[in-house]
Amino acid sequence: MPIKTDPARERLLTLPDAAEILGLSLKTLRRRVAAGDLPVIRDGRLVRVHPNDLERYIAARRTV
């Protein structure tokens, strides 16, 4: 499921947005971030996920 983004300006995802895309609870997603499984961008208290990082996270867990 590709995430649609504007190539000129990709929108960073909030953790609730990323959790919804992955079908995970917010608590589970926060655990994955804390474990270093999913890279995030931190700006003060704001935590965001880059769509490309989310795509790589999904691709790394895809099974054939």
C-alpha cells in the first residue's frame, strides 16, 4: 500500500497517522520507535515519521 505524497513536499506523518496505516495501536508503535525499529524525526516534543521511512519499515517486514 504506497503512501501518496507530493514529491515536491512530502508530508510528515504523526504517530497516530502512522499507527493507523500500519494497523497498530499507538502504544505498540511507540514501542517500535523506542526499540529503534522505526526512525522518527523529533522537533522538541513533536515526533513525526517520514513516509519513506514508513515504506522501508513495511518493506523490511514483508514476507513472500
